[in-house]
Amino acid sequence: MTDLAYTPAAELAALIARRALSPVEVVEAVLERIERAHPPLNAFITVCADKALAAAKLAESAVMRGEALGALHGVPFAVKDLVNTKGVRTTFGSVALADNVPSSDSPAVARLKAAGAILVGKTTTPEFGHKCFTEAPLFGRTANPWDTSRTCGGSSGGAAAAVAAGLAPIGIGTDGGGSSRIPAACCGVVGFKQTLGLVPHDLTPDGFGNQSHITPMTRTVMDTALMLQAMAGPDPCDPHALGLAAPDFVTGAQPEGDLKGVRIAWRPLLGNTILSGAVRAACERALAAFAELGATIEPVNDDFASTEPIWLVLTQSFWNARFRRYVAEFGPRMSETLLRQMDSGAAHSAVALQQAMFERTRVFREVQGWFQRHDIVATPTLSRTALPIEHDFFAPLEIDGATSGTVRQAWYPYTLPFNLSGNPAVTLPCGYGEDGLPIGLQLIGPHLGDARLLRAAALFEAARPWAAARPSEAGFLG
């Protein structure tokens, strides 16, 4: 059962298609692990066991009848509780929406189901996905399966923890400032944020100014490609999605050939000042593997200004416009970190907001200009490994014994810029710190360079495979 829990989605689908494995068997195994891992991990808000088993039986019947099968037929998947699921409560991690049950699936969910995947439950998120730690008054804290005294990251921490712990082979996350890549790096899995618009986003009220993405969370690059292939494509709900045909992600993720002629810029700092020595060393060992594949690695001195001030004006204004209405009724039961951040941004003027929009365009042009000289930009995903689970969101953090800035300034300055610019970015496991926790390398590509980014990631995965590494189950399975 442990081997089955860590079998990639691509292999599960192949086994199911040739009748070597039953979808019912797979779903039952996943549901058992989810139950055993709660509460040590606390990765799920809602588990839809009866619906999942019923869907698995239908999937098994389709196989036995010889019907045409989707690419993910019979494969279980989890969905972050910020994404709508028909008939399954979607709480956004908030007591204000604790009983909210959508009447329809978000396009990404509907498309995975159309590909044959089976929803097993909704994973944890901080309230409205507002921070990089996964905790909320509605459900408590979600732990890191590699060390339950450390954070799993956020805001897609439940999805990352579930995938890393073998509670689901694949999961849907979201990423508005690093929310899929941060927890993926903390938990040692693949977190991919595609070009803005490739996967339609139906839940943001600001479709034109959107910087959030609905994303895959997987253990392998090919599973990421399979998810993207299913989820991507135009939809009238999202103005950025219109006219964007989905590339062939699956072919792009084949680890074939080499990287000769590929120019990679290495940016160890991106508006921050301190990087863990272990993180730098792991990333540079990873880049040596890219060089062995034929790529040219060129270090670039940091000439990039922090994007936190821009991101804060845009995001705090958004939070106040969208979530302030819940405070009068639910304020005492809302996350203090959300309330404090909304209050600190309540006085942003219309002029300040418009200036932040101007700055977002400037960031886009600056980042896109990097690709006139380089094909890929590489950075650390995080400046150090996963923080202690009780770390104060507003407090400075420690890196190699030195006190640095707060989490946005000093832990994940590498992720925010590419939500503003819309560029594709992927975090890949590339080693472990002295504390035994995973380290992530981030690769960024030009707009609509997603398939080429996946190919580079797949070649690195083949050269330095990581999926066989697993957290100790003694730490999170009851």
C-alpha cells in the first residue's frame, strides 16, 4: 500500500487502463491514508469518501466495458479549498463560508474529472489564502510531513503536504504570490505556476487585473504535464484565457535529448540580501546538472528591486474590497494575520493603487526583457528550508544564524515577481538542508514558454531523480 501511495499518476492511469489495478483499490488506499494522517498532518478540511468510492466504482466499470478512457482515468486528486467543487463544501478556510457548497465545479476541476480523475477531498488553506503558512481558525495548523514541527508552507500547504505524504498522487493548488511554489519547496514536490491565463481562473472578481493562478501540485514533472494538459484551454470566465490554445505539455515533458544551446541565468538573490549556504550549495549542484546536460550557466548580479511594496498595495486593496464585508459578523473568528494586513492596507488611495498597476507593468517588461539574453532564469525558491510551524508571520526570520527580514522580504522574495509578471515558474526538489528538509530550485521561463520549461525540468528530473525520496511515515501516519 505504501508503494501504491507513492506511485505517480501517470503510472496509476496506465495500470488502471490495462486492468492491472482497480480504481476502487487506489481510492480505498488513499482514503485510508488520509484518515490515518489526520490529525498529525491535518491536510484535509473535507473528505468526500462516499462520492469518491462511488466514482471509483463507475471508473472500474468503464474499464471493464472497454470504454475510451481519459488520461487520468481512475486517478485520485485533491483540491485546495479555494477552488469550487460541485456538491462538496468549499470553505476558503473561513468560518464565514464554512457551509458553502458550490453548485458547479471550477473549470480546472471539471476538466480533471472529464479526464477521469476522482476527487477525494478538499485540502487546507489559510483563510482566503492570505499567507505562506497553512493555518486558520476553521481547522488549525497543517504540518510538514518531513518534520511536523515545521510549516508545510502556504497557502497551498494542504495540497503540498497531501501529495508529499502519499495522501493523493496529484492536487490542485492556487498561486497568487508563491502559494503553490512555497509549499512545494517546503514539502519536496513539484509546484508549477503556468503562464497567466493558460488555466482559466473563474473565482477572482478582477479577471483583468488577476495575478492568481489555479495550479497543479505533483511529485513528478510528467504528472504536472498531465494535469496541465487536462486543465488548460480557453474559457469565457477568464479574459486572459481567451485565445490561448494549450500547448502539448505531455510531449514537452518527455526527458529526451539535451539542453545544448540553452542559456540559464543564475540569480541567487532577487531583491533580498541573505541566502542560506545550504540552499545556495544545493541550487548550484543542481545547476551543475543542467550544465552536464549542455546548458550554459551565467551568474547574474542582483539588480532587482523587491516587489513586495507593489504586491502589498495590489493585494491589500483586493482583500479589503473582497473580504472586508465579513468582518462585522465574523471578525472575532477570522485570522488575526488577515485582519491586521487588511487594516494596514485600508488607507491605500486610488492613486496608489493605479501607481501599483503601473509598476506591475514595469515589472512585466523588466522580467520579459531577461529572456532576450537567456532562455531560463534560475533562482532558489526559498532562502532557507521550512520555518518552525509556530513562526510569527510578522517576525524576522533567522538564516544561518543571522536575523533577516520578514517572510515576504527574506524567505520568498523569489516567487512574488512572477505573479506580477505572469511568467511561468516551476519549483523542483534539488536537495536537502542540514535539518533534513527539502530545498527547491525555481526555474522561470518567458511568457508561453511553459512546455519548454517542462522539458528542462524533466531532463533535470531524469538526471537527478527525487520522487523515490519519502518523508518518514512514523512522523505523520497514526
